[in-house]
Amino acid sequence: MKSYAAVDLGASSGRVMVGRVGRHKLELTEAHRFANRPVRVPEGLRWDVLALYAGVLDGLRTAGQVDSVGIDSWAVDYGLLDADGALLGNPVHYRDGRTEGVAEKVWANVPAAELYAATGLQYAPFNTLYQLVAARSSGQLGHAERLLLIPDLLSYWLTGEQGTELTNASTTQLVDPRTRDWSYDVATRLGIDLSLFAPLRQPGDPAGALRPQVLEETGLTGPVPVTAVASHDTASAVAAVPASGERFAYICTGTWSLAGLELDAPVLTEESRAANFTNELGLDGTVRYLRNIMGLWLLQECVRAWGEPDLGELLRAAAAVPALRSVVDAGDAQFLAPGRMPERIAEACRASGQPVPESPGEVTRCILDSLALAHRRAVEDAQRLAGHAVDVVHVVGGGVRNALLCQLTADACGLPVVAGPTEAAAFGNVLVQARAHGLVGDRADMRRLLGRTQPLTRYEPRGDTAPWRAAQARLAGA
């Protein structure tokens, strides 16, 4: 067996996991977990990327000797480097308000339909393309010589080598999903200089080795290679979906819910654009055809507002609340910003003429019903738009721990849900490293190994989907 360090950075926490991989064995243990807390400064919301890097170093020190390191993180955000390779300020957080009103300026040069046909990416106000247009007049961008997406930035600090990993690059809205290369026409029309980006890397490519200073600080003995993985955490998580065959949908749950299909080619129709589906790139030439849903962010923000009550008690209280009493659109941009989440959910219910949830248990049930309903809509729409039927829904990520959400998703979709693994992004990260070093075979082999070695829970749908169809109609008419 060999050991691989998976640096897995989510929007609310980071972790360094150690995966041990053999021909018939796969084990994952946590070496170090640390908070990822954005900081609001006078100029806006920023990531504390130096604290994240310190957490990575602490994690590698705790992990001990490993055969390789891989890094994945959330998408779209980046750091800017000057001509000397020094960071120009803390990276801007995707929830920062600087992109408000920017989309209309972009669409004046590249209409939304043309932009989708060229890049396949759904509209989201925080896509890197909109961030770059918003930053066009900033001093930082004017002095920048290099732009590195978050996992590539941390990899650069570890190794001194620069690259842009493809699965994460595909979230910038500057990549053509058909050619799997930059969309030069879009960049030119919007005045975006693609030479800011380092050369593209594929998952599995070598990304350098830990610098001597990093080896000294972590106590590791070199050489320790760094391997490019599917560095968008969702791409790593989808790679770790323990599916057999192709007739499956996936929901990667956490701060966001990413619900969709794994396809061989993008779906670039106008109908797909109108349904706000995205075509992001995955492992081995695949396309992650999915919809972004606000996810457990809604509950996380409520829990924070309520003073961090016990989650188990909240879920038990939610289970006792009547089903589908009130639902909200879990993809609505009104829930994107932090703060006042219980009040905003109540306001949305009041505005749509539904009963207003008052207790934490009622609000929690409203959130979980709303998420399950959004999962249903995404799985249904993806099948229709892609002409790709499914027999099962795989739920991976942090939401696996939420048995009520998994059961409600099975009920809403009218399909069995297979839940697990929880640390899907870390597993995908580890397995791509192991594959690059010859320990596992193709994507199907990776998934078979996961299915044999990891605990999975199956949820069968209860009753018919008529109440969910009614709730969906009620929400559509709101």
C-alpha cells in the first residue's frame, strides 16, 4: 500500500486526509481539519488564504511521510501574482458584491445565449469571467503577471511551479467544453488576457515536488511529488461516486448541492441554458452536467444565527414537522449572501402565501424539504435535457450524514438513493493520485474499489411523488 495526502478545501473548512491505497484496499483518515473563515475588510469579503496555507502545512506535518500530495478546492476564485511571483492581496470571496450588475455589461458584448453556446456554463454572478470583468479597473489586476485558481496557488507555494488544472479551469466560463481548451473568442471579445493563466494541466499530471523549505517545515523527507488531481472539489467528488454503469445521477452535498449527470459530451442547447444547467469538465474527458443549488448553506447560516444548537436535536424536531408545509426555491440568489437567513426564509414563505415557519425545527424542515424538491427538479430536468435516463441517485459529501435529507431526496425523486462516501472529494483526490502512480486502473476500477471498501446506505422512496409534484407546482406559481 502507498499513502497519499489529499488537501481538500471547502467553502467553510479545510482538511488534510491521508489515503492508503492497495490493489484491494482503500482507507482514509483525517490528519488535520481547520476552519476556512472569510474576512470582511473595508474593500469587501476576502479569503484568508495565508491561514489556509498554514493549515495545509500543519496537515502535512501531521500526516507524516506520504508518496504524493494532491489539492482540490471550491471553484471560480483566484489569487493574483506580480512579476516576482508574490501574491497581490487576499483573494476575493465569490460572495463579495463586486459582480453586481456585471453580467449585463458582459452580455452587451457577448449575449448570454452566445456565451452559453461557447462555454456551456450556467449563469452564476460569481463565475470567474464576471469577477475578471469587475476587476478590470483595479490596481491589482493591472499589476498582475499571473492568475492562479485557489488549488493551483497553494500548489505553487508548495512546489514553486505554476499550472492551471483543467476541471477547475472549466468553472471560469473561459473554457470551451468541446475542445477542452480556452475559449479564445470569448476572452478576446471581453478583453480578458488569457496569458494571465498558467499552462493547462490534466488530472494525474505531475505538478512538481515539495520545495526544500516546505520539507523542512513539515518534517517530510523528499522528494515528495505533488500530483494534479481533479482540483475542483466537485470533480473529485464525482470521480468518487461508487456507481456501476452509466444510469445514475449524483448529488454532491455540502455548502452547495451539485446535482446532475456524468456525460460524454456537453449539452449546449438553448433549453439547457434556460434551465441554468452547467457543463463543467470531469475526469477522463467526461462532462459534469449539473445544476448548482444553494445546498446546506441555508441550514449552516440558520444554525449560526441560532447560536450553534445541537444539529441532531434540530433534525429530530424537523422530522416531527408535517412534510412540505412550506418550501422555498433553494436556488434563488436571494439566499446567496450571509446573514439573517431564518428571517429571509420566513419572508420568502410569507411572500408566496405559505405558512411561515417559526421554530428552528420548522425552519429546518422547510430547508430540507426545499433542498429535496430542488434535487428532484434537477434530476428530472437533467434527464430530460440530456436524454439520459437514470435508475439511482448517488448522494456523496457532507449531506450523507443527514439521513433525513437523504430519505426526503429519495421520496422526492421517486428513486433509490445510495448515500456515501461522505469524504467523496478526498477519496477522488486520493484515487487520482493512486491511478497516476499505477495502483488503480480506469474510472470504473476506481469506483469498484470504492464500492467494495466504503460503507454505503440505501434509501428506498416512500409513497408516490404526487405531494412533491404538488409542492413543485405551488412553488412555480409563487
